[in-house]
Amino acid sequence: MSQYILISRLKVQNANAIAGFTWGFPAITHFLGFTHNLERKLSETCEYSYVSLSGCAVIVHEHHTHGYGEYDVQFTQSRNPAYFKEDVLKIEQEKGVSVIEEGKMNMTVSLLIGCNSVIGNRRDDFINWLRKACLTQRLAGGSILNNELNIEIFSDSTENLRLIKRKLLPGFVLMDRANYLQEHYGNLCQTNPETELLDAWLDFAALKKTARPKSDLISKHLLALSKNNPVDICITALQNEWQQHLAQQPYHRDSIPEILKSHFANLELTKAHKELLEQWQNYLAPNENTDADWESLPKPKPGYLMPIMTGYKAISPVYDKLNDIKNARDNEPLDDGVNRKNPVCFVEAVHSVGEWRGVHRIKDIEELNACLWHYDHEPNWYLCKQLTHTSDHLPQSNPTETETESETDFY
């Protein structure tokens, strides 16, 4: 691409915070939809119809979910004005209207949109047009609160990289890590061929903890030995082996180093060592009555990883909306003299893995280009991807239709 359009620090209120199985941030489809709608408006103008947009990077600066609770988060609900017949009857009966169960959030984000066209000397007029167009749209179902947007256009040169990064700091860019999921799934299949892809995804999505038998007396004993004998090589090796063992997760008694077993086997049973040796025996052979410390299991890969929704998968054939599907959107034919029909297809959400990566870690213009998300259309698949990753992780499917029209509605 030749240029970037930077829309800095959009303040969005009441954006959708639930995406498929995930919550806490809108799906990436919302941001690409925002970009796609801008491009459609551009194509309808006379002066900017030649401008083509390509991809969108999402950088978050601040977010706040409308909910309460530290771990078991509950969304704050509201009773919206009644418009269903049932709600009107409830009001007539002096009852409250129904609670609309939804998850909302406020956020401050920046959008870096790729542009394949050269704006030339009409840059100021184009920015003014973009500012008005953005303020008339919603982002992820939320309202844009900025009175005046800060929009700038940069060429994709190395000289502008530092300036773009400075505009985006402090911030975190959302990266596609579907390759992490593919790699982890392959590793799990090597140990257990019956592993499903959902199991691998849950290792990234779930917060897992494991029990380790109490070992505070053991740690104090070895630390005291190390302080009293700082030059003793054997004592130093004993302490190092114990620290390395504690760093291993999850706990497994077969991984206890032999040097530790030998040390405590030769330790004299005295009154001072009685509780220590009891704890050591429980550490070697724990049971359901053994006191334990709970430790968080790390994710399969390092980084600020999170589950994300990245698109949709068709679960039905493409139907004729007018004849086959009742109560579909745009159920009437277009009033243009031609009985054109929009097809409809039922879908389910596709989930993957993403990473929030600090903007300061972007090193060159190629890495900046890799931050942009793009649409990827395949038979029965409607996905958002970054161009650095392939679709090899997708399971092969038998398409029910050879083609899916771009106007198809997804439910």
C-alpha cells in the first residue's frame, strides 16, 4: 500500500463487549466493517470514488467494561424503552419492561487504515470528508463521542514509522496468533490423537490452576543452608535444583531431583526437623488430605494472549430469502423493476487466538503492514486475518454451495 490513514483516539461509548464465546472487547469484524462502510461511502462520491481502502489495524488505549465483580464478572443491564407488544402490556399492567441482556463497554481506540490510492493535493478536503463520514457511523455498535476527530495521512515510508508509533503510544495493537493455536494443537495431537481443536483453544482461553503440595518449610530450610554456607558448592547446587523444580509447572513428583531426595533421606530426624520431614514426605507422596498451594498455569505461548472471534463459518446451504426463510432481513424484493433476491445463510462464530502487543515493539514498516487485518473469503468461510498467516489451521470442509455471493446475509 502507498499510504496510511490514522484515526487517532476514537472515544466510543456503549460498544459491544461480547463476541461469540468471548467478552471484554468487540470482534475484529466490527472494525473491518467500519472500514468497509467508509469505502462504500467513498465509492458513492464523485471526487473520491478512486480511493481504495485496504485493511485496518486496531490499537487500544483505554477500555472499561460495564460490569462488576472481580472474577465472576456480571454485566450491568438496563431496561430500555418498550417497543415490543409484550412490554407495552407489562407497562399497562404497571409492571417493569424486560431487561435487555447485553454486554457494553467504553473504549478509546485508534484505527490505522491502509490506503492504496494517492490523495495528492486534495489531502485537507479528503480529511474533512473522512471526519464527517466517521462521525455519522457507529463503531462496534457504540457511539463516537469525539467532537472533532484527529485524522492524519502518512506515506508508508520508514521515515514516518517513528512518527506513527509516537502518535499511537501508549497503546497495544491486536495481532493474529492463529499460528500459535495451530502449533499447540499439533503438539497435543502427538501425545493424544483424540485431542480436539477446542481443547487447544481452551488452553489459551481458560484460566487454569494446579495444586502443588505445601513446601514453605522446605524452601526456608534450603534458603537457610544457602545463607549459612555461601561457598559450599553442594549446598548452592541443592538450592538451585530446588528453585528450578519450583519453576516447573505443573507439579509432578517424578520430576523431583534426586539430589533433593538424597539430602532429605540423610537428614537426621530430630525435634527441630520433625515438621520439615513430615512436609517433605507429603511433598513426595501427596494425597487428598495434603495441604496445597494453587499455582496459575501459564499459557502455551508467552505474551498477552487472549481468545478472539475472527469471523463466521456457514452451517447451512445458501437459501432463497423470499421463498425459503421467514422473517429474514430485507425480505422484500428490490423496487427497481427487477425481482432481485438476496440469499441468506446461517452461520456460527469462528474463534481463534490474538495477542495484545505493545506498539513500541514494531521495528519496521513490514511489521506495521502485518498489523493490518483483512477480509478472507473462502467457500463457507468468512474470516478476518493478517496477511502474515495462512489458513492451514482451518479444518477442511465439504462446501454445500460452490459459491457464496458477497451480498449474502449472515445470521
